[in-house]
Amino acid sequence: MPLLSRRFFRLETTPFLLVSPSVKTEPTQHVPTQHVPTQHVPTRHVLRLDSSGARPSFSGRGSRIVSFSDKGSAILEFLLLALPLFLPLTLFLANVSHKSQIEFDANNLARQLVRAYATSPDASVAPLRVAKVEQTFEEHILKPHGITVPASFSINCSSNPCLSPGSRIELTVSLTSLSSASKASAKVIEYVDQWRNS
């Protein structure tokens, strides 16, 4: 049986186009593309740097200059407008607060003095107790708060002697501020115990 040799064949195909007989093909025409030249538009805003190069600003024809150096102008304008308005308000509130403090101190001192007087065992001890309370009050409260010392006060009794059982004791205190010269007064009424020995 004869030996068959292998042969290699190279199949080359050519592209082909099937055209129907009823359709006529026309060659395509190449339309050249029209090139529109671009126009150079000049830039209206130009970035400029100062001598140090730290503060850029934009300037140009027909536009206002905007600079980073105007950054704190709004804060400065606010302070210039706000200070004349807030300064009188602050002073007014401070004056009202100081006057309220004087009135509170006058009321507190009057209550302490009349209590010390009405609870004294006899008329000879009453002035000493009142003087001690006044001295303590002046050192710890009146002087730190800027109030004139000694304090001015008066005592009025409905009966004589003043420490009689059921007697009505009225004590009035007047205080004056050292800084604003404003004054405050307080009146307190206390009754002597009905069951004490006169």
C-alpha cells in the first residue's frame, strides 16, 4: 500500500460583494471638511502679584479690582459700627447691676441689725450687738462692694422701753456707692417676743 505524503495547501480568499442587479451603486464622493479658524479672545482679567507675591489681585478692563488684602475690612467696619452702640449699653447694664447690689446689701444689713437689736437680753447689750454686726458687715460686704462706710441707720420703737414685750421696732438703713454715688435704703420691721422679760 503506497505511503501517502501530506501536502499543505494555503487557501486564499478574496473579499467579494454581492450586488443585486436592480440596485445601482454609485461611488461615494469625499466632502472636504471646512476648517473655521478660531479667534483669539483677549482675557479681560489679569492676575497680578505685588512685590512680595503674597497678595494676588484680579484686575481688568471693565471690572472692579478685588484684592485679598480686603479680607479684614468687614470685621473692622463691624467694630466701628458696633462699639458706639454696645458701649453705652454695657455701661448702663453695669450701673443697674451695681445699684441692685447696693439695694440688696441695704436690705440684708437692715434685717441683721434689727434682729440683733430685738433679740438682745436687755437695753444695755442691744447697742453693743448692733455695733458688732455693723462692723462685721462693713468689713466683709460693704467695703468689697465699694459702698461708703460706716452705714447710716436709725431705730424707732413703738413703746418705751424699746425692748418691751410685743414692741414694734422699725430700722432704716441708707447706703451710698463710692463709684457712682448712687444711694439705696431699706426698712425692716421686727417685733419683740411677747413672752420675754422686759
